[in-house]
Amino acid sequence: MTDLPPLTEATVWAILNEELEDDIVNQLVWHYLGYRYDGATQQWDASNVIEAIQEKYPEPPNFIESRPATVKLTRSIPKENKQLLKNHLGFKGYSIDQLVPRLTRRATMANWLLSHMQMQGLLKDNSV
């Protein structure tokens, strides 16, 4: 994997604002889900990935291209963290003309990363 940007609120905004390539966004989510690539065996290790995702996806899925994978990701976000984009970042969502699968899936991925940050204690308490 390439060098990934740090997991910060600025990185989450970069995902929402399409400032990061889709491949990098996928790699960020894979990394924080727990997927690791073993260069020696040239295989993915999913042993640290949450069971619900690991069972269906032993290798990391392309969340931007796969609706079923993104649905699994959404379901793995705790209920109390589902609105973090809005309540913590103040993200207003996309306009009607922007509601395309690629952008909505990126928003889901951004929200999952924000939820991960929340669960790790990495978010400041600055709810909007």
C-alpha cells in the first residue's frame, strides 16, 4: 500500500470534497478495518477485520464500486455514530445533482472513518 494520509478530520473532509483519489479512500478504510497485505505471501490477511465484513470479504472490497460492501460498512457503524458527519463536522450533505452512488459511498466511507475515530477517542468534543 502507498503512504496513506493521517486519519484526521481534514482527511475526512478531503474524502467528502473529492480531494483524495478513490483508491486512497478505499485503502484508508481497508487499513482501519484491519486488512493487511503480506508481500511475502502476496495475500491479504483479514484476521483483524470485524467478523461481519471478514466473512463476506476475506479480501478488501472496492467500497466505491460495490453497493453490497458499502451496505455492510454502513451496518457496522454504531447507531450513536451514524450522524457524525452532520453533528460533528457540520457536513450538510450533497446537493440533488451530486447524489450519485460514487459520492454517497464516499460519504459512507468518510462517516465510517469518523466513527472509527470517535471509538478510538480521536475526536475533539466540538459537536455542531
